Amino acid sequence: MNKIKVKTTIVEIDGDEMTRIMWQMVKDRLLLPYLDVDLAYYDLQLKNRDATDDKITLEAAEAIKKYGVGVKCATITPDKNRVKEYGLKQEWKSPNGTIRAALDGTVFRAPILVKNIPPAVRSWKKPIHIGRHAYGDVYKNCEYRVPEAGKAELLFTNSAGKELWRGTIQEFKGPGVIQGIHNTDKSITSFAKACFTYAYDQKLHLWLGVKDTISKTYDAQFRKIFEEEYQENWKVKYEEAGLDYFFTLIDDAVARIMKAEGGMLWACKNYDGDVMSDMLGSAYGSLAMMTSVLVSPQGYYEFEASHGTVQKHYYKYMKGEKTSSNSMALIFAWTGCLRKRGELDDTPEVVEFARKLEDAALETVESGVMTGDLMLVATPDPKNRKVNTEEFITEVAERLRRKIEQRE
Ligand code: NAP
Ligand code: MG
């Protein structure tokens, strides 16, 4: 059999724990038997980030800038426990945070829908997509543990060294905490542009929710920039396409989402998007039933799974126990990446392969073969069968093989 040629190098970013195990299986069983692809490989497993003083993470981000499209496995963001567990030199920053900061992108997430897993929210008929601003706020903060009574101030000095502004945060009567966060007009503008473009391309309404009644300068800036972007570049197009741009307060947005039909892109600030995408993911079935892509304003793409490294399953796996971890999101990270590569390279056979692999994965679940996380939420059916991590991938591989051979 002739392998399908992927024209341009793909940046492959490997990760940790159970997702690393599944990553290898997906590559060996579903991709490499069919594709002739050059992979620029960056190993971001925690040990290697530690050994390279985290330079490998920046190199991976640079590689995405060079080649345009990358795919990333989940990685551990170390905390105190991980520092001990892996004997780390320091508590390295979140690789996702580092890569997002380097690419200044927006993360778009969408549920992977299958017929036999109804969403937990009855009104949801269509997918709800989330656009998560991937720069700044609490993810690029400056924090301080206040040890004793005293005064905390916010001070801005311009680049000429002139003090432009000073404000009191708090007069502390005893110990406490403070945090400084920021965002930039440039990043918020590219977030707005990315959201209007994505929603328009996918024929979705666009919602934005922030707390500008409380945060009259910071959150208000998001509302203002989105409104300007809409008026200047999108109003006419949206009206012609029958699409709405809808602004409301974040808490109102949350309440309305729970009663909505779906079919919108929900633009969220960084933290809201982090939290809400996990809520949506699990309401649509499982954290593993969600796609995730980072889109930069320069047109770089990084596809990933939105869940973590599934640590608890990994510990079981290491003890030799069978796990039932779901590889759907990892498979869709690869198919998303291949489809985008195929579109950019103008190689329809690569796009076609991605579609076949997605269909194989969806049909496997719809046939009743699924991992434990989905068994809990699938419509009960005597043909439902819980399989382990490897068996699931084997089933998908078998369906994929049949789809590929049908054409030959
Ligand atoms: P997690 O890996 O997302 O897993 C949380 C729980 O969700 C799991 O214990 C499991 O539930 C369920 N789950 C998630 N993905 C699943 C899958 N593919 N198949 C089946 N069940 C799945 O989050 P975590 O345990 O809080 O974090 C573990 C590590 O991941 C942390 O070190 C964190 O830093 C890292 N993390 C990385 C990323 C990323 O790189 N994108 C994102 C988030 C977290 P049950 O145990 O009930 O089966
Ligand atoms: Mg999260």
C-alpha cells in the first residue's frame, strides 16, 4: 500500500503520563501505518523540560512558528508534589502557558458529538464552542504573599521613567495576598479578530461575557475592543449571514448558556475559558470528548487535547493494571492537525485521511464500544461494551483499516 504523503513537516510535541502512553499507541496504530510524514519531534515530558531548563518548550513554540502547524500531547504542570516526585530543579511553568504566550493565540474548543451520548443539559441541541483568550490575566500574574500589616500600591512608570499613575490596592492590617495581572490592547484585539473570524467561518453566533460592571477599566476594555471590532469589520457581514454578536455580563452568559440551544461561539477571558470549557466538556460526556486548537493571529495552529495527563490512570497502568482511558481527544488533536496541514498544503488526500480517522473513531463509540468514562453517560443499550485503553484504539484501527481498503 502506498502511504499518503504529508507535504510539510508537522511539529509533534510529546508529553506525560497516560496521555504519553496513548499518544504512542495512536501514532503506531492509527497514523504511521498510513502516512509518510516528517515530524519535528519535541519531547516535553517533565524530565526533559527539567534537563533542558525548559528551553525545549520555547524551541517547540519556535518550531510551530517555523512550520505553521503542531500537535501537542498533555503535559504535567508541576506543583510542589511534582517537584518532589520528579526531583525537579524548580517548579517549571505550564508549557501550555509558555507556548500560548509565545504564539499569542486564542484557544477554540468544541465538543465531539456522538449520537449515543446526549448532553447533560437537555436544551443543548448544537455544539457550544468556546473561544478562550490565551494570553495574560491570572496566567501571567505577579503575586505576593503579604507577611504583615502595610500598604499595597499599584504603580505605573512609563518607558521614559515618568510615574504616570499610582493607586492603593489595600491598606493591610495583617497578613494577606496580592496579585498583579495585565493584558494588552494588542492581544485583546487579536482575540476579538480571531473570535469574529472563527464564528463567521463556522456559521456560529458570537457571545462575549465579562464583568465590566465591577471591573470598569480592565474587563470593560474587552467589551470596548470587541464592540469596535464588530462595528468596524463585521456588522454588515454578520447581519447578512443572519448571525448575532451578543454581549452580556459573564454571570448572565453562564445562566443563558444553560438554557440555550447551542450553535454559538462563546468568547471567554482566559480564566473563564479554562473553567467553562471543562464544564462544557464534561456536560457533553467527558473531558475526552472535546477538541482544542490554539490559533495565533499570524495563522499558526497548535492542536491538543483539552484534558490533562490522566494521572490517576497512569499510576494504575504503571502497576500493571488495565486502564480504560479515552483517546478520542488525542485522536482528534491529530486529525485536526492533519486536516489543517492538508488544507494549507492543498493535499485533499490528507484531509480525506483525517476525515476517515474521525469517522472511524466516532463510529466505534456509536457502535457501543467505549471507554469507562463514556459508559457512565451513554444511552443504555445492551450492545454497549466497556473496553480498555488499548482495545479501544484497536477497534478504531480496525474500522480505519476497512475504510482505507474500501477505496483500493
Ligand atoms: P486530567 O488529567 O484531565 O484528569 C482528571 C480526571 O478526568 C481523570 O482522573 C479522569 O477521571 C478524567 N479524565 C480526563 N481525561 C480522561 C481521558 N482521556 N479518559 C478517561 N478519563 C479522563 O486532570 P488532572 O488529573 O487534574 O491533571 C493531571 C495532570 O495533567 C496535572 O499534572 C496537570 O498539570 C496536567 N494538565 C495538563 C493539561 C494539558 O497539558 N493540556 C491540562 C490539564 C491538566 P477518573 O479518574 O474519574 O477516571
Ligand atoms: Mg482547565
